[in-house]
Amino acid sequence: MAANPVPIQPRNLEVKLQTSADGTPTLVCRGRISTETSGLWKSEVKKLVPEHRLIIVDLGEVSYVDSSGLGTLLATYVSAKTSGCTIQLVHLNERVKELLRLSQLAAVFEGYGEYL
């Protein structure tokens, strides 16, 4: 007799662009930033970097970040910074905050948005 399958959590990422009245873009993310979704994350940020000095990233509904996702967050941050653009992380849940602390990357993103 076959065992009941365990439901698999969605491994997707939704990224929606919102623009404030002053033209500052906010990427509202929902889901997981992982090996499977890193490409989407990177392409969405790359679209905005040349035209903006600040990009706000709302991670309030990001439930999971794996090592590849963490690497992608860091790589896009560094790439944007090199181009004169700042990525500001906001609404991080405790799990993502702890990941940044444990990986000692909190200092890289320190002082931005509601992270602290």
C-alpha cells in the first residue's frame, strides 16, 4: 500500500512592482528566494538598477531563503551598489533576520529600512 504523499510547499516567488508618489520602486516579494527562484529575483532587480538610486525590497511575505537565495541577495546588493543604487530591505520576518545574523551578512544590510 502506498504511503500518503506529503504536500510539497510551493517553491515559487512572486515579485510585484509598486511605485511610490516620488517614483521610488518597491519590489514586494512573496514566497521563497531559493535556487529555483534566484534568476527571477536577479532579473527583477536588474531591470530597476539603471534607472533608480534606491530600490525598496519588501520581504514581509518571504517565508524562506536558502543559501543560493542569500547569495543572490548579496550579489544583487553589491551589483546595485556598484552602479550607484541602494537596495533597502524592509519587513523582514524573524527567520530571515536570523539567517542574516548567522551568516554575518546583517552588517552588509545594516541600517537599511525596517531591518533593524
